[in-house]
Amino acid sequence: MSRSRATLALALGAALTAPLALTAPLALAAPAAASGPYSVTALRFTVQAGGRTCTVDADLYRPGGVDSSRPAPAVLATNGFGGSKSDGSTDAIGKAFAERGYVSLIYSGLGFGKSGCLISLDDPAIDGRAASRLIDFLGGKRAADDGTRADFVTLDSAGDPRVGMVGGSYGGAIQLATAAVDHRVDALVPLITWNDLVYSLDPNNTAGTVPGAFKWQWANGFYLMGESQPLTVPNLDPSRINSLACLHFVAKACDTVRTLNSGSFPADATAELLAYARSVSPVSYLSRVEAPTLLVQGQADSLFNLNEATATYKTLKDRGTTTKMIWQSWGHSGGITDPAAGELDLAQGNLETSYVGKRILAWFDRYLRGRQDVDTGPAFAYYRDWITGPDSAYATAGRLPALTEKLYLSGDGKLVDNRKKVARGSRTYRNGPVSTSHSESSLTGVIGLPDPAPYDMDGTFLGWTSEPLARTTDVVGAPRATLQVVSPTAERTQNSGDAADKLVLFAKLYDIAPDGTRTLVHRLVAPVRVPDVTKGFTVTLPGIVHRYDKGHRLRFVIAASDDAYYGNRGIKPVTVVSAPGDTGVLELPVLGG
């Protein structure tokens, strides 16, 4: 499950002050190829979680030749939201690492598959504690329900197994939740997961505590997936039943979704529910995570965009936790079932031949097998879809690119490179009673259905377009816009006590080809609920990796609505005024800028 929150931090601290340097793809030492046999044993564990007693359904993958005299380090993993230990991506982890000599314990997360308990959104106090009980088993401190013991896992000390975790989305956040409550975890590899569920599901891409724009398609899709389990899972464990009002989630999760769906945000109730969403998010407990962490986030991801991983990366770096970050191509919005050539695909077992796979193996070689000579790669790496050939698609850097170039919003609709070129003028748009802009149908990337091209209806947006680019321009990171708008209607309603009466707008950046073809990079937009329309505000757009070819133009747009989100309550016309000394500014993280 998962997506957006804190402002992308592009200027990092002293640990990353080395100059930005793109290098050739990392030459990692080739780990041993997958070839080893293994056995699989189904196990069950009784745990206490969230005040309930329930069982965890797991499979233990034991490599051939591993025993008490020849122990091996362990890998612990669980499913993404709605999955189980038996789905293709989760059991592939067990097989892949068992073939490479790791003891693998793969389990169905609480509330999924044949595991009991309620869905509690990877709460460290519930899901994290349950995973910690499985680490007790790997460390020899407890047996499975049938008496099986694991006396063949490498130990750092009595009861402390050498164990890493890997997995994506819901199976990514659980790693951070577990490491926050159990410091026996030695290494983490969270893929395409969230930092703050408030930003993920109700994003507001400007500073402050005002609720954002509800991402109703993603949120309700996952909510219905969880609540519909009696129809999809036979003989459901009774410990997974909550109440008729909230069948399978913990009550606060249901309350939060209902409040967001109501479209009303009274201050006290909203603050309490959003505080709950943040409490089960890594943003609230990363200060307790000590395990070396390799973050892998997807560029094609409107659920958990690149800003999520960047926020986690910055926080872990600031607290001194060893961490590195990769921006791969695929995410929740595309490429999961059909990755680009050379990208990680566990179903195909390409750990040794994909860039991300080699980085994961090196991470575990270093922190689980104790091979201090292993190069775990650069601080930051990112996939470039304009490079032909999977062996060179990744560029690497010692730090994140900074915001280097500024463009100014001119009153005549142009995007200019100098304040002196800004024309005086004003333009106005207004929202309609229904959504008039389309970025995506959120779940199509997951289920593989076609999605109409993005559009904005005339009169309901404003756009500023640059001159054709004189050179190829590579943007890597999160663009940022500083804006000031005029909306007398919003000014009259914004202090009603209900944040739903504040102005909502959507910022985005198009690539316009010479023939007029428009590309909204990965269909990403930045929803904003403006805290106070009488003051300026800054918008951090989702991070991207995109090449704007020579001759193409950039178009910055603010739109009144987007059909993937809840928007304005009531009609609120918006005017943007420009003058050379006072206008909006768009900043871009341009390589070589």
C-alpha cells in the first residue's frame, strides 16, 4: 500500500558534500550464481498483536547443506498489500535467496493470506512486533507452533540472528517498522514504499499542516481490497474480523478513510486521524532505525513517488544510519509486471544480471555475510529511460542534484529565463462542478488496462510555456514552484474551520514536442491545498528523471482539478498576476545546470 509528504530535500549535509559526479554504471563483483537446492517447510507461529492472539503463516526455505555446524544468514520477507506468502512476487524472494545460500523465512502479513489479526498498516507496535517474534525463531529463542526450531542461522550472539529484510510496497514499510522495534535486524532493502501515509493518500505539496487533496482512487482501491476479503479468502481466520462497521482493518484505519471520503475536514477530527496515519508511517519512527538501508523507489509511481524515498533517505542520513538510494524505472503506476530490459525482475530471477539486483546482493554480502571488501555502490543511482542498452541505463552520483535553473511565469503565458523578460499581465481560470483535468486512472498501471492521455479543459487551467530548448536538458529530482494567487472567493471561505473550504490546485510539468505532442512525465501531479491565499506558497513537485530534448518546450500548468483526487468545494476562480519584480518562479534540478 502507499505515497507523498515532506518537501524533497535536495541540498544534503556534510556527508554528501562531494561534487555531483555522474559515473559509468557500477562494476559490482559478481556474486555466486543461483544454483543451490533448498527445502521448503510450512510453519505457523502464534503471536500477540494489537491485543489479539493470532497465527502467522510462513514458509521456511532452507538451503541444502545448511545445518547447525554450517549456518547461514537469513532473509525475512512478506507480501505487498493484498498478497500473501504464496503470491508470485513474495515466494520468488524465498526461492531467489535460498538458491543463493540464505535461509529465507517468507510469511503472510497480518490480515492477509492465512495469517490472522487485523490489517494495521504496518504499525511498528503491531506488525513490527509480530515480525520480531519471527526473528526470535530465526535466533533460536522460540520454536514454531509445531516445535520446529532454526538452529542453522548465523548468530551475532545468543538469540541474535544475522538477518536482513527485502520486499516492496507494504512489504517495504514493514522492514522499517520491524527495524524500529528490533535492532537485531542487520540490513534492509525496502522497495517502492512510503514515508508518510498522509502525503501518500492526502498529499499537500506545500508546507504546513493543512490536509491535502484526497487520492481517492488509490486509497479506496486498497480499502476495498482489504474489506472484501470474505469474498476472496475462504475460511477466514476469526481473528481477522473486527466489526460490521470495519470488517478487517483496525478501527482508526477505517475512520481515516471515511473522513477522507467525506470531503469534509473539521480541524480537530482531521488532526486526530491524520496523526494516526502519520503514526503508522516511517516518518514517525525513522529515528529508531539503525539497520543499513538500501532504498529502491520507482519513477513510474503516483502512489509512492520519489519524494517519499528521498525524505526517508535524508532522515536516515541525518541520524547517521548507513543508507543509499536507487531510483529504478518501475513502480505502482507501471512496469511491475513487465519491467524494462535489464531492470529487476525477481520472477525471472535476474538478481545477478540487473543493476538493482546486483546492488541488493552486494548489500546483503556486506551486511549479512560480513564481506567488508564488497562495494555496495554509490550514494545515489537513477535509471534513464533515454539510454539504449540496460548495461548503461543507470547513472550514479555522490549526492542528489540541486535546484540549479530558474524560469519565471510571465503575464503573457510564457516561461522565461530572466525576470526582465516577464510581461505584466494577469490571467484567470475557474473550476467547474466536476473534474475537468485528467492525469491518470490510478489503478490501471497495476491491472494493466489502458488509460486516456492526460488533458486539461480550456478555462480551467493556466499554462506557461518556454521557448524551444537550445540544448538537451536532463531534469533529475523534484522541481519547485513559488506561487502567489488571487481568489476572493477562497479568501472569504478559507477560515471557516473546515479545511475543505480552502483553495485546491494541481501543479504539473509537461514536455511539449515540436509537433505539439504533450507528455506529463509518469502522469505525476502535485496537489496543493493553499493554507492562505493572501500569502505566497511554495510547491514541491514529484521527483522525476526526464530528458527534455533540444527543440522541445517545457510547460508549467496549474489546474483547478484532477479526477484522481478530491478537489475544490464550490466554485473558486483563481487569478495569477505577473510583473517583472513580482511573479511566480519555477526551479529545476538540471544536470550540468
